[in-house]
Amino acid sequence: QMPDYLRPCVSADIIDGKSLAESIQKKVSEGVSEITSRGVKPHLAVVIAGDDQASHVYVRNKERACQKCGIESTKIEMPASSNLDEIIEVVEGLNSDSSVHGILVQSPAPDGVDELKIASSILPKKDVDGFHPSNLGRLVQGYSDGLLPCTPSGVMSMLESTGVQLEGARAVVLGRSRIVGMPMSLMLAQKGSDATVTIVHSRTPEIESVCREADILVAAVGSAHMVGREWVKPGAFVVDVGISRTGSGLAGDVSPEVSEVAGWLTPVPGGVGPMTIAMLMKNTLAAAEMQVS
């Protein structure tokens, strides 16, 4: 066995999502000044039902980003006892308010409330989360110019920023949610990205060995430190989307030891999170531009 001091120290490049997000927000604020000078003030309305602490933190972060970009933001707080009809009534009021360009209903919805029905009730042109069936449908058809889900878009931006080759790369997406996993796999497989994509989920046999074949591994399950170093191909690009609260703070889906084998790794916090918010700002500006053109 080689003595430790002779072993080449391999450690992953940690992708700074925070500074990349800041540069995107800077571009957004330039676009916001431009459209504001034409008499249109981009405006995002966020609806939050209930008192989930993490959700309130996310909403605060979104409000802060709006402020930075010069986007007007309105927060509508509803009680945890709100039902589907009450939430949809609020959404419909925002749909018909022409001063509001983007509408977002913060997840998770109160118990028993169907989030798919909420997503479908938002006007597609105001759907800055990108979850309306017609926006997701456009993504399936290969259009990437509409309002796209923020987290997967943020991940694509991170991949592009490093110049990693997507064409022909084997990508494995861990998790199949409509919010991250499914749209993520579509974006990676699209013309222009051209990765070969496998979706892994709780019913996949031998998950570990499938993940180990990935050049690009995107973990989005919300299970703390589930992905260990033996899951990762040496030199792979590992994107950690998951976020869980543990006794010792926030944890991603990827165990810290993965940084010893991966080529690139996105940190938690400070990786995908800030990128998601930057993409929300970008979508809000795009929605405002679509509505005035």
C-alpha cells in the first residue's frame, strides 16, 4: 500500500453557485431597468399557505433577490387551514391582475391540497415556476425558450459555466419528481445538450452501480448523504439538489466524502439553491417581457 503522503490528492472543484447566481441576477437587473424605462415594472406575487419554517425562509430569500434585481414583489400569506378552492381563488385574482407578471405558490401546499391543480390554475404566461402542463409540455416538445422549471435550469447553467461536455455524456438523474427529476432529464437529453440520460428511483435495482456509470450525476431525492463515494465514478460531475435538515444543520443528498472522488461537486448550501432563485428572477423578467410585447 502506498504511504498516504505519496498518494496524489484528488479533490473535486466546488462549483460556487452563489457567485454564478449573482452574475445572472446582475444581468436580470439590467433587463429590469431597461423594461422599467419603458414603463413596465416586473412584478412577482408569491402565495404561501401555512407556517412551514423552511418555506418562509425560501420566500424571504426570493423577496431579497427581487429587491436586488429591481423586481416588485408581493407576498400573500394564507393560513395552514386553506383548502384548494381558497388558494385557487387567490391565484385567479392574480391571473386577472395585469400589474402582476409572475405568480408562484410556495411548496409544500397544506395537507390534502393537490399541488398539480394549483400549478394548472396559474396562467401559463405567469407561471414563473414552469410547472403548468403547457410549459412542461413545451419542454417535452424540445422548446427551451419558455418558462422552464427553475432548479433544473439552474443546474444546466452550472454545467454550462464549467464547460463540461454534455454531448454523449452519460447522465444519471436520481429522483423523478415533476419539480426536478423529470424536467432535469428532459433538459439533459434535449438537442443541444445531447446527454444520454438514465432516471433512477426507488424501484431501480442496483442503484449504486447505475450511478457509478454516470459522467454527470444529479441527486434530487431529499435523503441526507444518501450518495456515498462508492456511488460515484472518479472525475464525475456531481450535482447535489437535495436539501434536508439534520441535527447538525443542512445536508445535501451527497455525502461530503464524495469530494474526494468527483471531478466537480455542487455544495449544500451555496450550490443549486441560489441558482434556483436566480432562475426565478430570470423567468419573472421573461414573463414581463412576454406580456408587454
